[in-house]
Amino acid sequence: LLMYGTEDFVPTDAGYAYIEEQIWNALNAYKNGMLGDVNNDGKVNHIDAMLVLRYYTGKIGANDLALDMADVDGDGKVNHVDAMLILRYYTGKIAVFPAAN
């Protein structure tokens, strides 16, 4: 992907294409949000699972989280199952959410 020139590393055409693809992927992920990242901090972790549980139990409202990122199992509901899957993702037990397939 990179060619070594006399002064610096210069991307080849394939390198530019790869860089462009990565930039577009990052922009789309930012624009569309990250599945499971319900507080929009760029990470999927235990805090996201806690927020989903708080929403499910009525402690917080829909405006307090990115509800469209919370339905990680893709069943159209946000509930304790989504919170469990977020925790499983965070701890490495699963690599991808069911809704991503």
C-alpha cells in the first residue's frame, strides 16, 4: 500500500483506495451510529448496557439514549435481552450483534 520514495512514504493507487474506503467507512459509522453504543461515546461497553436496562425498567426515557442503536438483536424491541447482548459483546463473548447480520 505504501511505496518508499527518496523523501517519504507515498501511498500507491491501491493505498489511496484503501485510505478512501477506510475514511468512508468511518464517516458512515459516525453518521449512522454504532450498534450498541446507546450513549454515543464511540464505545460499546457496560454503560450502554446499563442505559438499556434503565430504559427498559422505565428509569429513563427514550430521549436519554440513542434508541435506534439499542435494539441489538433486531427484534424491534429494546429490552433486557439487548442489554445482555451488549454485555456479551463488551466482554468478548460475541463478536457481532444479531441485528448486524
